[in-house]
Amino acid sequence: MLEVTESTEAHPVRSAGFLRVWMVVAAFVMAGAAVPIALHIERYGVNAGQIILVAFTWINVMIALWEISLNLRISLIERQHKQFVTDYRGRELDRVIDFFTAPIRFRDIVRPSTWAQVWSSYSLFDPAYANRKSFGFWVDSGNGYVTLIPSLLFIYGLTFDIMPARTLGIIGLLIFWMMFYGTVLYYVAYFVNKEYVGHTKRNLAIFIGGTNSLWIFAPAWGMVASIILINTDSYGFLR
């Protein structure tokens, strides 16, 4: 495991600035997805299948960066988790709201310790993400390193002839299957281990069902699209 220590307090100080964390996240997703989609439309026109694949895969790029932060700042996350369990007991949703509505300075946008708070907040719903010995920690931090570059290749390979369609389809099938399988296994482990005990149905629906279900349905479409690319060795249906 790679880890960089940082002298950050267990309870993070709210940064002074006009930006909010949710604004940075929204701008990253919208701008990052808009570029390859616009380039594709300029060359080939609108294709709904390509838009869905690019939008989801770009979100996965953001998540991969967060997952790398999980790996690099696990000690910080463990400390924050202990503090948040005390401060937010019975109101875990407030911690998530506090993080995403917190002010953020420009210089903090690129700091792993900033995005480590995604996991220390989420760990109130699943403590596996504040435990370096857990499956959840290793599978997600591993995904960050393994899927980042392939995801970028897939996004831009749908528009530019970086490689044959069959080759890109194989890459897509690998990354989408890994996402799908990992999410299914995560659900099984979460409920078998009864990590849901003590949480409201609303919070579980939002943070366990809502956020993770995207990594079931979108990768399923990604696998279908990848298989078509492999079988036809053509980008035609996505252009």
C-alpha cells in the first residue's frame, strides 16, 4: 500500500473560500464529460449510447482519483472516522452534507486529503472504508490505480481511432466487468455482515443502494457495448 502521511487534524477545518465542494464535483463531472461528448458530436453526430458510456466512465475517472486518495490517506481516514462516529452519531447524513457544502480553496482541490473525506464520511455507513485490512478498502483503492488509464482510453477511443474496435472492446469488457463484479460482491459482503444495522432505510437507500446501483446498471451497458465492439470489430453502432 502506498501512503503519504499528512499533519491534518482528525476533524478537518472548513476552508475559507467562495467555492463549495459540490461545485467542484459538479464542474469536474460536467466539464470532463462534455469535452469528449462534444468532440464526438462534432465528428459523428449525437449517439445516445456513446453519451451514456462517456458520462459514466468519466464519473468513474473521478471515483478512481478518489480511490487513490483513499489509498494514500488511509491513516487520516481512520483518524477522521473515529472522530466522526462521535460527532455524528445518529445523524450520519449530516456529515455527508457538511462535507459537500463545505467551502474549499483552489489549492485544496488537488490535495488527496480533501477527497479522503469522501471516505471518512462514507465510513459512517460502511466502516470498511476506515479499515486498511478490509476487502472494501483494498478493492476500491486497487480500482483507482487499475481503472484510471483504461477508462480514459475507452472514453476517447470511442471517438478517435486510437486502436481497433475489438481491442478497445476487450479493454472495456475488462473494466466494466470488474466494476460490475466488485459492486455485486460489495453488496453481498455488506448485507451478509449486517453493516446496515443501526442505519435508517432512507440513508441506506441513498448511500448504499442509490450510489452503488449506478455501478450495476451502467457497467452492464458497458459490457454489452464492449461485446458488440469485439464481435463486429467496428465502432459503427456508437458513431
